[in-house]
Amino acid sequence: MFYSGPRYQQRQARTMLHTSHKFVPYTLTQLRNGEVPENRPIHIFSEGIYDMFHYGHINQLRQVKEAFPNVKVTVGICSDEMVLKFKGGPLVMSQDERLASVAGCKYVDNVIDHGMFYPTIELLDKLQADLIAHDNIPYLVAGSVDCFKLFKESDRFLPTQKRKIYSQIVNKKLPIRRLIHIEQHPRKYPQNLKTTIKKWKQNGFRELIALYPRMGRNSSTVV
């Protein structure tokens, strides 16, 4: 498990990215047809932020581990800097905390800082991974409607199922907690509560904002 601090992570990641021989990956179609490696496990890479590591994340990683017999799962955890640059904040857990949390999952064999926010085919080859696993929702990136498009076209994309109830933990409960925290500590933030709510309404959080007035500061529904 590669989660003992940034320097150790980077050293292990460099070692893991070193290829001493030509790697020939197995495609999703081959694996589903029963064509599997003889002298090694099927290697599947999954990457993400994994903030507030919860049972939705665990379910996704379980799907990866159980996709085929004898699967090795490597998980790439985006750095704090990458998340803030490409997605924005706030993050609840630091990268070290997120690495340690994911490393404790029984469906995970290795965790690394893979050094990027949008994965590439080159990264997959350097990791000597056959497939990358993610939910099938298109993720916009500059120059493409989906950052996983090349993986899908190369038949090296394993789709996992994302259940709406799992995403509610971060997508609804965490932002509501954020609003409550801002309300309780108005001097700590340059924007007041009304400004924050207005901004979130503009960004499509109308459903979430509608829930907020019905929840008290100590409401168990947002724990």
C-alpha cells in the first residue's frame, strides 16, 4: 500500500510507472470472452478524489475487484492541488487522509498519487494496467466531450454502476453542512451566507438549497 506520505508516494509511483518490458494489455472484450492473462492477474486501474471515503466508493471498488476472477486493483488518488485547480473546493480530507482511507478498503491492492487529474492511455500503459474503471457518465474536458473517450474507443474502459443514493452523501449532505458552517462562522468567510446561496443557485443547486431551510443546525438529517 503506497500511502505513507507524499515523498514515499512519489517514490513508489515512479517505481510502479517503470516498465522493464513491453506490456500487452487485455481489452474488455477479450476479458469478457474468457481470454485472461496466464502468468499475472488482470490489472484494473481506478482513479478519483475519494473525499469522505464512503460506502458508495466501496461499492464502486467492489465492482472493480469482482469484475473478473483474479483482479489486481490499483487506485490513483488526485492531489489536493489538482482537485482545487480542476474541480475546486473545499476538500474535507487531505490527500494523505484519502490515500490511507482507500488503502484500508479490502477491494484495493495498491493506492498511488498518479500525478494528474485527467487520466491518459499512456498512464495506463505505464502502470501496466489492462483497463481503467469508472462510471459511464461523460466527464467534460478541454477538447473532448468525455475524458474517458479514448479508453472507450480502445476497449479498455470498464464501466461501473453509480447509484444515486450513494452520491447524496457528498452532493447534498456535505454542501448543506458547508452552509451551516458558514452561517455559524460568518467572520471567517469573505462571502456571507446569502451570497453563497445565490452563487449555488446559479450553479444548479436549487434542489439542495430548497432543503436547507427545513433543516436545523443540529438536524440529524445532515449528519
